[in-house]
Amino acid sequence: MGRKKVELKRIEKKICRQITFSKRRNRLIEKARDLSVLCDVQVALLVFSSSGKLYEFSSAGSLAKILKRHRSYFEEKTALSNGANDAELYHGKYEKKIKSYAELLQTVQSIHRQVGNSNFEELTLSDLEQTEMQLDAALRRTRARKTQLMLETINALHDKEKTLREENQRLQTQV
């Protein structure tokens, strides 16, 4: 007798959802480990639970190594397809994103280490206040970075629009 196909939709019962998450998360990590060993590949996996707990797996020893390799891959790919100038521009934008993600990951890992194995009921008021301040600081940095990236994107779009208008006018004068 074969397995029946599971309909993919949100599990309504919280306990059943948590059990399913735990089992599937563990199996996903096992599969990532198997893939890295069997095929001699580097695998990175980040999972945040609905409660915000971080689960991570890295076959390269550290997630930073894989992120660095990921960055260099896109640098090479961009350099080959678009030329060196575009690669340098892309590298700058991409490097900023990697640093931002790395800083956020370090903050989350720091908070996770402090609170990870602790039961919130056992933490003192000062521990909870310190954790709250760290989370607030991380949120402020994340929002600031998001705003900065949005402004950079808007400016880039304005520049592109200006370039397209100038090119359009140039083409119209040629006709």
C-alpha cells in the first residue's frame, strides 16, 4: 500500500503544526547533510520557526564560507556576462547585502545563544531587558538598511529613467 499525497496547506492545529515542523525540519537537515556527503557539495540551510527560533546547517563548517563563495560566484558570473564595469557595480551592491545579512545573522545567533537553551520563565528581568534591547537594535538596523536600499533603488530608477528619456529624445531627433 502506497502513501497518499499530502495536500499542501497550513495546518490549523498549533500542536500538529509544531510536530510536523519539527519532523520535517529534522528530515530537511538530514537531506541537506546527505546531499553534501554523497555529492561532495557545499550546502547551507537557514530555517526560522514561527516563534523566531533559528535552525541552521552548513556543510562547509561555517555559513560565512558558503556566503563568501556565493558572492564570488555571482561576481564571476556577472563579470563574464556583462563586462568588468558591471561586475564591479554589482559587486558593491551585493557585498553590502552580504554584510547586512551577515550582521543580522550574527545578531540573531548572539540572541539565540543567550536565550536559546534557556526557558523564558527562568530568565531574570535584566536578561529579558537586555534581549529586548538587542532585538530593538537589530530591528532598527534592519529598518535603516531597508530604507537605505529602497532609496538607492529609487535613485537608480530615476537615473535610468533620465537616461532613457535622453536616449528617446536623441532617437527622435535622428528620425
